[in-house]
Amino acid sequence: MKLANWYSLKRSTAPVFWLAVGIVAVLAAIGLGSALQERQAATLFGLPATWSYALLILPGLLFLLVEWVLNRMNRRER
Amino acid sequence: MDSVNPSKAGFALVTACILFTIIVYTMEKIGVPRSYGIGLSAFFALGLWAVAAFSGGTTRARRFLLADGSVNPAIAATALGCAVTLPVLFSDGGLLAAANPGLLVCLAGAVSSGLALSALLVSRRFNAAGQSDLGEYLFRRYQSRLPGRLMAPAMALALVLLMLPAIAAATRLASWYFASSPLATSVAIAALVALSAILGGLYSATRLGAVAFVVLLISVNLALLLLVLDTGGFPVGQLSVGSNAVEPMWDLEDQLRSLGIARLAGVLGGAAGFQALGADVHIAAGITLILGLIAFPPALHLYASCAEPQRAGRVAARGMAASAFFTLSFFAFLMFAGFGFYQTMLGLPVSEARVEAPVLYSWSHHQPPLITVCGKAVVTPDGLMEACNGGGSHIVDTGDLSIAGGLFAVAAPDLNGQPLAITALLATSFLLVLIAIAGFQALAAANTITGAFYATKKKATGSRRVFWNRLLATLLVALATYAGSGAPDGYEPLLLGFSLIAATALPALLVSLYLPAFGKVAVSSAIGAGFAVTLLFFILSTVGIDLIAGNGDEIAVSLFGLTGPLPGSLGGLYGLTAAIAVLATTWLAANLGPLSKIGPKIAPKIARGIAPEIAPEIAEGRREA
């Protein structure tokens, strides 16, 4: 019994998994780090870097990445 | 849908908003009572709603369910931006920015990440499948009614939970802004939400979502621009928010703290319990939101309505960009508004406040009063002189004030001395967006149920399905309105709704799109396990096994990395784990356990019954079962 069509999965969505793994890893690291240091929300998110990351850089990078991956998928299909 | 030219429609919408703002501004300046401006905004909101919803009214099933499968990508992307705004926007948005900006930032990042993953993993493949909802999609995919019929109740519950805070927030806002009775307002809002969902289905809901989101972007950015111009400096508030609002406000708040003067967070009433939890719990909420948004049913409907998979991907990516732009603007607006509030109020003698800060008395006859001074809702300018002990010479201190927290965002322009026109435009846009969001949820819930229970029948017809959809959407809206009327904290239903989606729809959708080895039994078991574990965790951790809250039998289970127990509404993280565990067990049983030996033996026999021509190949191992 074949678990999945890994070849097709790899061809079409390889960057997606790294993106997902990256996001989860970053969030888990922040969560774990904050838990270990007993930081409160005010100090953790009080950093302008966190704000600009979540509100400006993250969406911008994600948009560029998603557009790039979708364009690659479209070109491959054609 | 292609008959709408997005550029022309957008231009008309911008013109209408500007005209409305100018008219209300002029009315205020020439001395027309404020209630006329407020009344005009009711007509403006109703007009925009009617243009979008009624012009999209239809009786054609394909148009109702799939918007003819030819929706314009720009309109769909804007509507998607609207559909995912709920976690950031709904009434506590203003409260969040002051009390816990971290949570607002965390939710905003989660919305972007969730939509990005949805764009890449789901949008194109779901569009290629050709169904509008998860119920019918799972039936067509597995040729079995079981997965869809397990999914439908879970999705209906999740979407009603998501509708609940949207309808409650819209009712609170409208009841306050129009000074109407809560009961009548709640009935009116429920009627508007139900009509948004049933008049034209996806066709009208998409239009309404796009219109509402454009008005929201205009209102927030206009309010932001005026606040930034007041502060001075670089006029693009989205970029200058850090140096021109956040840092000066924090410096000021540090000084206030050392002087023992109340800060904005303490002035805003109605802080919910969830906001006070630690950053680790907020990140767990963000992860739940990401997971739920990947398989968010309204987004799936919008993907399905695109003409081709490529367009669906583009819609998802642009919807994410639109949502991110709104969140950034909204955050900047709230920060500038918070800083401006201090500048307006601090050190103001009561005698001057009568002229400089009319907001202190102008909304007092609305319920709840926007602001109380020294514990009193002041109705007239002269009333201010008697409100506090010092009389006219009393200096207003933030500790004297108490603001209804859920109304801070919409009243921020008024609190900063801006014209009523800006508050009116903001209130109109918030109302439209909340109605459009709830309409999307109602439509998606009804579609999933009819897709699973009606479209799977042999004699099903499109027109009859539309009828059932309309009936169900109306009932679900009524249910959500009734249930939401006494809900104290909007976050619990919101997060539980996303938890249920993450634990049921997400594994089922990803497995059906990417893992063909898993059949209907595995997927159905995963849906059942995810649903049951999420609900069970919620019940056990909020009320306990005896269903009585606060008697000490509630469970407190932590998650790796958390300092405290996981709130019950985030049980989707355990639900998803259970669903994955069930899938893994099914696979192991089929491949490694006794079933793996039985499978190859019975496969040729089954194949002989349903496809005799390939049975010999299966028996000889030349073809997979």
C-alpha cells in the first residue's frame, strides 16, 4: 500500500513544507523561550523588532514567497 | 461576476465614501445636530449593503453555490481579506492595542501565515476539485457519505462559534452608535446577516465582502492620515508608527507609571481574561489560528469560485496581502489614537475640556456611555464642571476617565478631536465588515451541511439545495444571535471555532488532497477523533465532568513550552494531534499489522465485484488494490 504520491508532492509543494516547518519552528522557539524565561507578553512583544516582523516583514516576505512558488507551479504545469 | 468592473466599482465606492464624509463634515460644521449625521450613516451603511447584497441576488444554483465559477480575482481577494479580518477587528481590537498589543500583533502574524499556507497547500487543488464546500467535496473524493456527514456538524458548530462574536460585536456597536435598543438592534443585525447569506449565496456574499473591506480600508486609512498629520512627521503612518507614536507613548506611559497616574490600558473597561494570559498562551492561540485558517471554509468557497486553479492561488496570495495591509494600518491607527488620546486629555482643566474635548459629554446618552468622568456619565458641557470634586479648576487626569473598551477603536477619532464624519465612516465600515463576515460564516456552514446531507442524494436538485441552504443559514444566524447575546468574552468562541476547524477540516482536507493511500475509514476516524477530543478537552477544562463551572473538577493540562495550563478553547491542538494519531494508527494497521495480511487477500475479491477487468492484475500483484 502506497502512503502517498511523494513524487508529485515533492514536485509541487516542496517549499511549502519548509515554510511550514520554519513558521512552526520560529513560533515554537519564541513560545518555549518566553516560557523558559517567564517573560510576559508586554516584554516579549514590546520589542519594535517583533512588531515590524509580524506586521510588515512577515506578510511581505510571505507574499513574495507565495507568489514565487505559485508562479513556479503555473510554469511547470504549462 | 465578470460583469462588475473592479476598477470602476472601486472608484465609485471611493467617491461615495468621500462624498459621505464631506456631507457629514459639512452638516457638523453648519451646526446640524450630530444625530442627523448619525442617522445619515445608517442610510449610507444600508445603501452600501443593499447595493452589494441585492444586486447579487440570484435563484440559480451554480451562481448561488459557486458564483458561476468565474469570480473576478480582485473581488475575491478583497472578499477574502474581509473574511479573515475577524480575529483582528472585532470590537476588542481597540482594547487589544492598549491593553495587550502583543496579542494583536500575534493574531495579525498568524492570519498572514495561515493564509500563506492556505494559498500554497489548498487553494489550487481545492479549486481543481470543483466543489464549493467540504461536505460535498469529501463525498465526491471518497464516494462515501460518511466523511462529509461527520464533517458537516463539526463545521456547523465551528462556524456558528465564529459567527457568534461577529454578530455580538456588530450588535453592541450598532446599539451604541445609533442609540437603539439592544433587542431591536440584535434582530436587525441578524436579519441583515441572514439576508447577506441567502439573497445570492456566494455571489452576493463575495460582493458584500469586497465592498465592506474597501470601505474599511478607506475609513481606517483616512482616520490614520488625519491623526498622523496632527502629530506631524512622516505622513505615512504605517511606516512612522514606531518612531512617532509607539516610542513617545511608551516614554509617556513610563512617566505616568512613575507618577502613579493611570495609563490607557487601565482606563479602558471590559478587559477580557484571555488578554491577561502570557505570551506563550497567545502564541498557542496564534498556532491554532494558523492551522484553522489553512482549511477555513469561507476561504475554500472563494477558492472554488475562481475560474481556474491558477486564479485561486492568486486570490489567496492577494487576499493575504490585503489582510496584512489592513492589519498594519489598523495597528498604526490605534497606536496614533492612543498617543493622541494622552495629548488631548492630560493636563486639561475641566473648564477648557468643555470646549476642547466635547467627546467627554457628547456620547453620554448612548448606551453604554462611551466615557465616564469621575464615575459619572456627563450629558451637558456644564455637567463637566460638577462631575469632579475640584469644580472648574479640576485638572483632568486619565484616572478620572473610564472608556468602554470595545468602543475605543470606533470612537478613536472623536477621542482625538477629529470630526464626527470620520467616526461615522469608521462605524459604517466596521458594521458592514462584521455583517459580511457573519454572512460568510452562515453561508459556509449551510453549504457544508447541504453538501453532505442533501447533495449526496440521487434525486438532489440545485434549486432544492439552494432552498435548504437558505433555510439553514437563517436558522444558524438565529442560533448564533441568541447564543451570542450573553457572551462575555468573544475570544473563547472565536478560538474554539478555529480549534474545531484545525482538528477536523485541516487533517481531512490535507489527507484528501495529498495522501491518496488513506481511505474513507481513516479520514472519517480522524475527523471523529479530532472533533471529539477538541470538544472533550474544552468541556473538561472549562466546566469539568459534572458540567458545573468553578467547583474544582476542571482539568488543567499544559502543553510543552507553556508555563500554565492550556485554555480549553485551544483544545484543537490536542484534537489535531489525536486526528494525526488516528491516521498514523490506521496506516500502521494496514501496512504492518494483521490487516496488512488480510488486505492483499480480500482485495482481488472486492475488485472482482466492482471492477472484474482489473481483478487478475491485482491478484498477481501487477496492480495496486
